[in-house]
Amino acid sequence: MSNKIIVVDDEEDMLSLVARIISTQRDFGILEAKTSIEAMELISTHDVSVILLDMRMPGTDGMELLNRIKERWPDKTVIIMTAYGSIENAVEAMKKGAYDYITKPFQYDDLLLVIDRAFERVRLLDDRRYLQSELQRCFGFSELIGNDTKMVKIYETIRNISTTSAPVLITGKSGTGKELVARAVHFESDRKDRRFIVINCATLQETILESELFGHIRGAFTGAIRDKRGLIEEADGGTLFLDEVGDLPPRIQVKLLRVLQDGEFRSIGDLKDKKVDLRIISATNRNLEDELLKGSFREDLYYRLKVISINMPPLRERKEDIPLLANYFMKKYAKKYEKEITEITSSAMWCLINSPWKGNVRELENAIARAIAISNDSIIDERDLFSEEYSSPDISFKTAKKKALTDFYRTYITSVLTRNNGNISRAAEDCGIKRQSLQQIMKRCGINPDDFR
């Protein structure tokens, strides 16, 4: 990761001030540009990680320069500097790919905090790129795609737990990619050369599931004509992935708890214990804490499984990743179906970004696969993507206005809450509104302050 930052501002005094603040407080390399031409030249010739960009520039304004930067270097981390009365422009810039903004005049500490967060994002993105390259090296593909902050934190967690064998519990709605994360954890670990075995706990009857997991000996029950090794034994030295672990029957929960506590199990009908060394990764779309209260899931097993927890966000909470995912799936299925399809139209992409995706990434993938299969063109448009029962609707002016306003509130308030670490009082003060009014808007937009703490 480069430690260089470029400051772009046409005012000499502001350039000098910002450079002095950064150079006296941080060990970053600082480059200065007064025009968009100088900025583009410096970015082209230097390994710059962070760009601090003034919105008002002579000739080319900051928004146009941001578009040019993002078009050529989409992964560059850009911070917008804007006057207090131009916050709407800053929010618009964030929609176009800016990482954050700071208003003039600013406190020195606020400027340094925003810059520190930007460099932390760069570091996390570097970790993500490394992890994806390792996944590619290990098993030839990676569908863990996304630059959203929540996804970047997941990539970092996978890296951090690579040297341990601690159990991992992955939570999240169906279709969010829980099994992909489980595979990533395995192939990033020291167990990557051993087996990764998957079983869905919700699809088998209790007796069959018990036999699949723990195995049985000949004569253990009617039809047991020979000894059978269970998946726990098959996964010895590797990883066992228990999908939909919340559906485990109580009796099997007890037996699994012993595996986690003692590294031992007993096959059905056997009188001897067997030792096993494996990592257990589990996943569920249920709220297991609710299941604890109902008494349907053991508390001791829950905490044994949840030594490390990873929560997969629904696709609606990471909309900025939808274009990345859509283009990835387009290339994947164009190759699979031998189609010369190379583009998704802007109107189709708008529909994708603004669709609810209750089935999350899996539903998005299926929509792209279907569009590729039925298309006779070199591009995908909304007619390919959406059937009559799931179409891009004609909406009234009133509805469109309400939606645009909600999108603005959600983007703006999310930015303010992020900057204030979820503190509603400070966020309301920044917005210039009462705390109660902010809470009402947050409720209307489905924003949870706990997500920012």
C-alpha cells in the first residue's frame, strides 16, 4: 500500500494549510495539484492511495474530475472537500464513488480522522485483493465479490482467522453467500490441502442425518449391512461445513457438542470412541438467540459454534456492489452459454440497483443467468432481466419524488452516522435538525444506528 496522498485545490493558501496539517501530524507523502490537469498527471505518474479533492475547481469542477478519476482508476479512494452549504453536492459525489467528504472550514482533527479512515480503507481493500488472489490460486475461482465496507471487514476477518482452527458461525439471509465464505475460510487456512465437506442439516430426516454425520457399524439398525464412515470422520484433518445448523435435532446437538468439546464421537451402534481433528464451520439464516429462548437450540452448543462469528449483509445493504456482481455474473454466464454478450445497459443496471433482491446474491445471479440465456443481442437490457410479474414499473411523479427523497435521506444520514460512529445526538447536530426528527427519518428509511458503532 502506498502512503501517498494528493491534495487538489486551486487555492494556494488552502493547499499549504492542508499540506502543513498532514505533514506535521502524519507520515504520509504529500503531492499538490492546483488544476484537474495537474491532478490527472500526478495520479498517472505516482502511486497515490488517497485523493483529497476540492469540489470547486476552475475549468473542470470537482464532480467532473471525480468522474474522470473513477472512470480511469475505480479503486482510488477520494475524499471531497466542500463548503458547508454544498453538502448535497458532496452526497451526490459519494453516490458517484467518493469515499467521504469534509466541509470547509474544518477542524484539524476532523481532517486527520477522515484521512486516517481513508488509508484504513485502502489497507482493507489491499487485503481483499490478496485474499481473492489466494482464493484464485487455491481453487481456481472466487465469487466473493464486493468493495462495500461490510464485505471488506469480512475479508479481513477471514485473513485474521486463517492460522486458527476455531469454530466459525456464519449468519445471514438465504442467498447472501454463506457457503462461499465458509470455503474461503477453509482455503485460506492451514487445512486447505485437506477435505472441505458440506452437509445441509435441514434436508435430511433425523436418523439419516445422524448416520451421515457420525456413521454407523454393521447391524446398528435394520438395513445397516456394512460399516459406514460418517462425514465427521471423513473430514478429519479438514473442515466440515454444517449448513442450516439451526435445524439440528436436539439429540444430534448433544452429540455434536461432544465433538466440539472433546474432539471425540461415537458411531451409531459402536461402543468405542473415535478421535477426530477437524474445523467446524456452521451457517444459519435463523436467529439462534431466538431459538435459545424457545429452547429448541442448546445454549452451550451455540457458544461453542460461535467462537468466531461472521454476519453476511443482505444485498440491499450493499447496493454499490451490485454493478460488480452483475458484470461478474454476465461474464460467467456469457462464457457458459457461449454468448457474445459484453454489456448491461445503464437503464438495466439502474433496475438492478433499485430492485429489492429478497433472495440476495443468489437471486441476482439467477436473474443475470436467465437474461443471458434468453438474449439474442450483445447487450442486456431491462426487458431481458425482468419478466412481466417482476418488471421495472411505471411510477407516478409523486412516487418517484418520494423515492428520490428517501434515497437522498438514506445516503446522507448513513454518511453522517458513519462519521459520528452511530451517535444520534451528534449526527442530528451535524444535520441541523432535532434528535427526534432524525430518529423519525431513520425509522422511515430503515436505518439502524447500531450498524455504525
